[in-house]
Amino acid sequence: MTISFSLELPTQRVDRTDEFITASAIADIARLAEAAGYAAVHVTDHPAPDAKWLDHGGHHALDPFVALSFAAAATTSLRLLTNVYIAGYRNPFLGAKSIHSLQVLSGGRLILGTAAGYLKPEFRALGVDFDQRGALLDEALDVLDQVLSGDDVAYVGTSFAARGVRLRPEATRPPVWIGGNSKPAVRRAINRGQGWAPFNTFGYATASRTAEISTVEELESAIAWARGYAAEVGRSAPLDICFSAGNMLDEDRSADERHDLIDRLAAAGVTWLTVAPSGDDRDEYVERAQTFAKEFVSA
């Protein structure tokens, strides 16, 4: 099985805004990704991160649809991945409009990675009920499916009621990948998505309110459980698995070690890997992204 790779747009690097968080930086890195053979670029979603989380390892983020629109404008075939978009933070119709707009303007290149979310203070800051986050994600996916069908939509939600909503121009539904390591996330991915996006928890499973996956063995076990559940519910369609490997692909590991890891992940069923090189400035980031691509992406 061949693995596709997504390169991170490092828009969380507020320590070097001039190097990483400008229109030209996003365009340069996106063009590099496309030329080097990466299949996508990705960003995350934190509209209202709290200071305590930021001071203990959290990170900033630009609006994902704004950031990815700059990447889309600079490229022609590169996919645009939200890794991940927290649908429950927004009214489902507002969220669907952002998704629809990027899908239209990019020529259908969006991959919607989404999840229920875990950062309780962020939910509170946005006026969203944290305890309803799973139901809110399902509600957002329901609305997205309906508005992208091209039909007029009537929908009564937890805090809204819509009648006759219509989006134009018509747009294709992007693939939906569900993020998270928990069994509810896996079940949601299999029942209503085209992909599942687990991530290396680095030992922070409790803080991120999901199941621990910090070794290949734990990922293999989770994939085996997912396959068993898919068989149980009768799903036969392929399921992309996009793994954020984190330090498993660190540059201090030898090329042979990383090749072996990628081969093992592919054998387990992983179809996508996210890549986030280090770099003190844009030139170093680009150089390391190119070096990784020559060794692993085009291998």
C-alpha cells in the first residue's frame, strides 16, 4: 500500500511571524509541497486558545479556511487538509459555508478532517456546550451533507432552526476524515466518513481526552479494532487512515529507521502521514521538507 504525505503549513509559529505567517510564506511552502510530491498541506483549528494551554505546550492557529485559501491560490493540484477542524465551534451553516467556499474556489481539493474537540476552555470562550461536542459534530455533518446535496434544507438543531436554506453554486462534498483515537471517533469515521485520523499522543492522551496511541503497536491494535468494527457494521468501502506520527518520524532517527516505520505503518493500513519538519526560518523549513520528500515521498 502506498502512503501519501501532507506537509504542515507552520502557521502556529508566532515566534517567527515574518518567516512563517505571511501570505508569501504560505504560498512558498505550498508551492514547494506541490513540486516536491506531497499530496496535501494541512493546518489545524484553534479560534480561541486559552493562555494556560498555550503556556503548557499549546499553540496558535490561523483560521483554517483562510490559511488554506492562500495555499489553494498558489497551487493547482495540491490537496488542502484541515487537521483538524472543530465543527462544533461554529453554527453548522456558517461552517458549511466556509467549507463550501473553499471547495468551490479550490476546484474541489479540500479534505475535511474534523473532530469533536477536547479543549474545554475554548468551548467555553465560544459559548459552546463542551459536553455536547459529539452531538454537535454529528449535527454539523448532517447539515453539511444536506446543504451540499444542492437541495433546499430544513433542519431544526440544538440551537437553531433553518427552513429552505440553499447554497449555490453547487459543490462536491469533500472527503470527511474523523480525527481522534477514541472508539467513538473510530465508529463515527466508519459510519459516516471516508477516513479516520488518529494521532500520536506523546503521552498526553488524558489531556487531549482520547485513547493513548504513542507506539506503533498501539496504533496497530486500534486499526485492528477499527477493522473489526467495520466488519461488524457491514462497511466494505475503503477507509483512509491519516496518522499524525509526530516524534516517530523525528529527524534524529536514521533514514533506515524511518523507512522501516513507514513500511510498517503502510502494512498496518495507514494511507496518509502528516509531516512537520523543524526549521528556525523559512529557508531551513523548506530545505528539510525537500530533503524528507527526496528520501521518503518519492521513494
